[in-house]
Amino acid sequence: MNAASPETVLVLNPVATPLQFALYRRGRLEQRWEREGYASEHLVEELDRLTREKPVDEILYVNGPGSQMGIKLGYIALRTLELLRGIPFGAVSAFALNGGRPLKAMGRLYFVKEKETIMTKSFTEPIAQEFSFPSDLEVLDREPDNRPDYRLPAV
């Protein structure tokens, strides 16, 4: 990591159930944990606890595609932390944490990334939603914008 990189980065995945978190120090994965439940139940409480207990220089969140509620709550909570506590935040794609496999959209629809295009496709069999955090933060490609990437109209 270069000298301008934040020392402590929290990465959260609000589209996963259970919620997933990872803490990086100097670009290396230090700790990974989950919180049972949905973003609507525990995200704000967990973020408040974490940012009070540990110095966090930056937060990255999965901004989509995936659970619109999780994405929306993640964005609102992180924007609030940025305004109130000065903690900047950025975004990563859910595909960056699942090896590019299909992501659940709704019903039998899944988001699929082909080259740089994201579309929906129907699958007859359910596809397991597995996410993992890399051991090195540098390999995690950041999105150019931290705004939510919903991909589907609200239902």
C-alpha cells in the first residue's frame, strides 16, 4: 500500500445474509465476521459499535447488485457517518466478493456479469450466494462511484 492509503479500512457486505464485515489494517485482512440477520435489523447498530470501538479511516460497502434494501441502508448509514464523523466511504461490486458468479435478483432471476455488462438471467435451480473477502485489499477493485447500483426497478 502506498503512504496515502488509509491504515484501517472496514468492508461491509449489506447484500449478504447474514451481514458480513471485514477489517483491514495496512491493506491486509485482519478480521472477518458475520452478524445474523438483515441489514434493516442490525447494520446501523453494528456500524455505530465498530466505529466507536476501533479507529476506522475508511469504509467500503457492496453497492450492488443485490438486495435493494441492504444497498440503500448501507449507503444511507455510510453517508450519515461521513457527514457526522468524517469517515469517507467507497464502494465495491458484489461480483468482486463472489468470484463473478450469478447474484440473486428476485424470483428465478439472477444478475450475471459478462465482460463489463450486467444483465439478468433466469435459472431453474437456485444458485448458492457465497461471498468472501480477499486477504489483500489491493486486489479489491473499487467502483468509480459510491452511489447504490440497484439494477432493477423498485418492486
